[in-house]
Amino acid sequence: MTAIKHALQRDIFTPNDERLLSIVNVCKAGKKKRNCFLCATVTTERPVQVNVVKVKKSDKGDFYKRQTAWALRDLAIVDAKDAVKESPEFDLHFDKVYKWVASSTVEKNTFISCIWKLNQRYLRKKIDFINVSSQLLEESVPSGENQSVAGGDEEAVDEYQELNAREEQDIEIMMEGCEYAIANAEAFAEKLSRELQVLDGANIQSIMASEKQVNILMKLLDEALKEVDQIELKLSSYEEMLQSVKEQMDQISESNHLIHLSNTNNVKLLSEIEFLVNHMDLAKGHIKALQEGDLTSSRGIEACTNAADALLQCMNVALRPGHDMLHAVKQQQQRFSDLREQFARRLASHLNSVFVQQGHDQSSTLAQHSAELTLPNHHPFHRDLLRYAKLMEWLKNTDYGKYEGLTKNYMDYLSRLYEREIKDFFEVAKIKMTGTTREGKKFATLPRKESAVKQETESLHGSSGKLTGSTSSLNKLSVQSSGNRRSQSSSLLDMGNMSASDLDVADRTKFDKIFEQVLSELEPLCLAEQDFISKFFKLQQHQSTSGTTTNEVEEMDGGALSRSYTSGVPQTVSSEKDMIRQMMTKIFRCIEPELNNLIALGDKIDSFNSLYMLVKMSHHVWTAQNVDPASFLSTTLGNVLVTVKRNFDKCISNQMKQMDEVKISKKSKVGILPFVAEFEEFAALAESIFKNAERRGDLDKAYIKLIRAVFDSVEKVANESQKTPRDVVMMENFHHIFATLSRLKISCLEAEKKEAKQKYTDHLQSYVIYSLGQPLEKLNHFFEGVEARVAQGIREEEVSYQLAFNKQELRKVIKEYPGKEVKKGLDNLYKKVDKHLCEEENLLQVVWHSMQDEFIRQYKHFEGLIARCYPGSGITMEFTIQDILDYCSSIAQSH
């Protein structure tokens, strides 16, 4: 192995300025055994680099080649496999694990020892050695200073050392002093040996000469050892003394620890006792108040309230672990429970008696309100009971069973009391309502004759004066007509028990005030009771401060019911809010049926009352929802509003049905149809009622339904009319509708107003054209024949050559209509138109003026045909346009 080592140093490492420190013959584990050498080397130049080099023998010769080199700093772990048993296997962990099998265990241990020394010197113990015998590592580090360890490492690694520069220089000087140093090496070596022996002899003599001094030194050392022994004896005696002191100090320390532990326990025990005393001790004054306190006076109630709160605090104190096992604590808790039970029983009994007494006192005041439309005031009752609010809260938290019993008893007593008060209140309201219409009941069964209808219509419309001029005076007519029309009180719908013309506006106003007073009395009563229940029974009310109000449309009885609800309200309300609602529902269970009965009575008295009730009820529902949308009042009024809306929709539907079933007289002229006049009355009254109302949308929908029904019914009656021409019926009624809509300015009916005006204008023109064909009938037929010939292709100037339309025939026809005859024809036409038109609408002058304009237009048309078809004939009409104006004016004035 030494020869191989020298060969590797010479051939591989010396050329690379490296020095070989250790070598081991290895082969890879688990494979074919192909031997190679692992070498540990260091560089000769600084900084020193330590490498592990794999060297392999060439297959073609006896020389070696360098195959792989790893830096020692990259080595992480050296695994010797077994620290106890000798094994040639070991692993080196570089970038991956290399498994090796050494040729002998000695070589493996030598190599690992070298690696360990290099790690100690150059890498500062960076590499981990596992499964390596500690004995092997200890042998690698002899005792002594680091200097000797560092210096002796390389000597133990190998006997071979290279000369440093200084040694090389000394050898060169010595060889230069000997002439045959190079020529005769053996002689030179012998010379050096002799000189070495001389030096060794000199060293021995020097040592022998210093023996005396050595003896003196040894003697001094012996004396020093004796002194050391004496010092050790003194130190031993001191140690024995200190040992006894240590034992005493240990006893003192243990005693102090026990004292400190006892003090700590006493402090903790005092703290626990103070805690129990401070938190579970109830004052004698509180105990007396709970057992014997006066529950009738304010001072006694306050004392009982403070005592109850103190008792609750003592019972709810959070005990520390172990307190509940103390007998005194159990005793005190039992005492508190007995006090709580005793006081809760006494409080419940007292409040039950208060409920009964208050109900009796309140009932005695009912006689004072029997004749007045007011509800008794419960404020004193609430004020007295609110003194017990804190005690009720205490009872709710400590004994919920008794709290529930009190709640039930309160609802039972108060529901009977409120039922008596509310029924008496509604009875007074019904008496006042029916009293206002007693006179009207006398006429409830009388038939409504045509003369009465005509008289009423005349009184509604009055005289509007005469109109002269064109149809542009229509607006003026409507203004005059509306100015003279007085406000009426007839019902839109005859319900079978009230005549439509027997009620007065003052009666409706009085009904409106009574209904408003009923709602105004109920609203504060319910709100006050709900507020009291919340405060007295300590229930949280729901206050909606956010959320947007939307409308939910619900189809009901053929009408659309718009019901408001608040989207900000959560879907699941707490049990306390439900409890308030349930209590209010039970206490005021009679309000909703009484309101429905009152509404039915008002609707029976006069169906127009549904308009008043819809507006008033809507306003109160809107007000209640703004205060609390989930309250009992809001829910109840909302349900009643549904009934009112149904009555309103039923009124509209029945009126529309009545329009479909209307019958007209075949012997008299039609005039203004009754349902047209009734629509005017309904619209005028509704506009005054719904001014600035929240439910304007319901009225607008009713308007649209009614006006369409009126339009359809007018056309139906016009088609069925035998006495009055269809155009006259359409013209007069649509003129009346247009005048009504123009006066009332109903925004949702703007389109219908324009339609009514257009229908009026169209039928006026149609009637005028149809009527004017009568006075100059032969002349009309003659010129119609002329126009027919021209339409067939005959030139206008050649028409006169036609036998039936020559100049002689034209003169013959014209002679039949002299001025006197024309005036007579116009006079007959005026009389006929006067028979067709009704007096209420006063359209005779408007129609006559339109006929005058149409007659003049026809005259000009005839003159034009004569000038074109009979040029140069000199034929003219026997009357002029001025004659026509004079005839029409004199006829109008004469009638």
C-alpha cells in the first residue's frame, strides 16, 4: 500500500500541487467488484483546499488516472454503518449517497480518522459522523494543546513530509559546504551520521551537567506538594463546617416556605370568604321588604324593587369552582330561593287584585261616555301599573310561570273591559250615523220618476245662456255650465234602501267626521295600550327605522287592492314581538268586527260613504305603518282597509253593471243620459274627497273603468235610440262628458277628454250634413247628378249638353227654391233640430250656427259648379249668401 501511495503522490497529486494524506482501497457496494482508491488530499498552496479523490487503475497499463473529485466541504455525512461491530462498509453523503466497501476494516478506520481530523482542522466540525466508534475518534485527538493536535495530525497520518523552503535552503547550504555531497551520496550520508553522533554526545553531557539543578527542582516540587496537602486539609475542615451551616439554612428555608405557603392559603381563604360574604349576603332591610314590604305605596314599591334586584344579584352570582359544595353556600341559596318564591307569590297576588280593582274602577266611568263619541282614558290605570314595571321584569327573569299567569290574567280582565267600552263606543257612533239620515229613510222606497229626474237635471245644470258663433265657444259653455252647477249628494249606486237624490252633502260630511272621530279615538287607545304592554311586561317593540315601502298588488273581488308593507322588516320576528301582537289581538279582539259592522252600515246608508272611508282608512293605515309597520293597529287597520276597498270596488262594478242594463224611453227624446250625469256627480265628489289622498291610484283606476263603461253605454244607447237621432245622442252626451272632464281637470283622463271632444265634433258635423240635405233636396239631387257625370269622364263645360242636366233643367230646379221657400225650409229645419236637441245641454245655437256655415259652404259649392259647368249662361241662385245669413238670424231670433 505504501508503494501505491508513493506512486499516486508522484504521478497524480504532485503535478496538481496536492499532498496525499490517506488512501483506502474500495469497491462499490452491491455491484461487480471493480477496485478503485479513495484519496484524502490537501493543496500545498493557501488557502488550503481539502478534497476526496477517486482514482482508478487504467485497464490498458499499470498507471493510474484521476476519475472523480469531491470537495470535502460538500461532504455532509460519514456513515460507518456500525459503531460496535467491525464492518468494511461505509457511506459518504455528497450530493447523493455513495456506498463503498473497503478492502479491510483497518484501512476504512484509518481513512475515516483522517477525514475526521481534516474536518476538525479545516471545516470546524461541519461533517456529521454517525455509527463511528467514539474510541476511534478519541484516539485521533491526543491530549495536549490544539497546537500539538494540529501539529501531530500530519505526523500520525503519514511518516512522509515534504521539506519547507527554509529546510531546503539549509540543506542546499550544507551540501554546498561538501564537495562530494552529490557525487558520493554514501560518503555524505556517513559524514552527516558522524556529525549527528557528535551532537548527541554533546546533548547527553549537557543533560548530565544539569542533574543537580534537576534535583533541586524536584525537592522544590516535593515541598510544594506538601503545602498543597495542608491546604487541602484546611479546605476539608472548612467544607465540613459549611456543610452544617448548609443543613441549618436548608431547614430555615423549608420553614420559611411553609410559613409563606400558610400565609398564601390564609389570604386566599380570606378572599374566598370575603367574596361569599360580599356577594351572597342579603341585607336585613331587603329581607324585610321582600317579606313584608308595602306594595301599594310608591316608597314601598321602590324598597321592594331594590330588595328584589339585590336578591337577584345574590342568586345570579357566578360561584367559583368548589363553592357549590359548601354547606353554608347551599343553605344561603335555599334561603334565597324561598325568599324569591315567597315574594313572587305575594307580588302576583297583589297585581291580580290591582287588575281586578282597576277594571272595576274603569267600568264605573263607562256611564260618563255613554252619550259621547269618546273612549275612556286609561292613562291613570297605566300610570299606576307602571310603578310595578321593574318588579314585572324581575318576575319575568326569576319566575316565568307566575309572569305568564299575570300576563294571561291581565289579558282576560282587560279584554272584557275593552270589549264593553268599544261596543258602547261603536253603538254611539252607529246611532249618530243613522240619526243623520232618518229623514232620508222616509223616501227610501219612493220611485224615481222621469219628471223628478228631469227636474233634478235642470237644477244640476241650470241655465247657461245662449251661444252664438262657431264651435270654438265649447270651452266657454263648459265653464258657464260648471259655474252654475251646485254640489249634489246623490249616490252613484242605488243600494235598494236609499234614494240617490235624498241625501245631502252636509249629511255625508257629518258621516265623514263621525268615521274620522271613530278612527282618531281608536288609534291613540291602541297605541297607548301597546306602549304600556311593552313597558310593563318588558317586551321589545319592533321599530322600523330603515327599509323601503313597496306596494303589493293583490287581486280581490275583481279589483286590485294595493297593500303597503315594509321590505326592511325581517321575515322572522322575535318571540317578544309576537307576544305583544298576540296580547293586543286578544285584548282588542272586538275592534276589527266592530269596524267591519260600522263600515257595512255606512255603505248601506250611502254607497258614496265608501269613498270617504277609503280615504280616511288609508290615511290612518299609512300613519300607523310609519309608526310601527308590525304593530297590532297597523295590521288591524290594514285588514279593515281590505274590506273598505272591496266595498269601493263593488260600488264601481255595480255602477258599470247598471250602465249595461239601462233602458231608454221610446216615446221621448234621450237628452243627457242619467249615468253620464251621475258620473259627473261621482267625479266631482271624488275629487273633493281624494284631494291629496294616499290612495289616489285606486280612484284613477276606477275613473278609467267608469269612463270606458260610460263611453260604451252612450254608444249602445245611441244605436238603440228611435226617437232621437244617433248623432244627437252621441253629440250631446260626449259634449257633456268633455265639459265635465275639462272642469275637473282629472289628469288620468286626459286621453278620454280628447276622445270625448273628438266624438262630439265628429257627430256634430255628421248631424249637420245629414240635416242640411232636407231643405234643398231637389237642388242637391241635381248637382249630385252633375258631379256623377263629371266623375264618369264628361268635361265640365259639356255637362250642359246632357239632356237631364241642360240649362233649362237647371233653371227649372232653381226656380223651385226662391228666397221665400228657402227661408221656409230653414225654419222647418230649425224646428226639427229643436225637437231633437235637449234643453239641458243647450247646443241648439251651436248646431244652428254650424248648419248656417255648412249651408253657405254648399251654396258656394253650387255656385262654383254653375260657373264651371254652365259658363256664360248667366244662371244664378235666386238668393244670396247675405240672404242666408239674414234668414238664419231671423229664424233664431224668432224662436
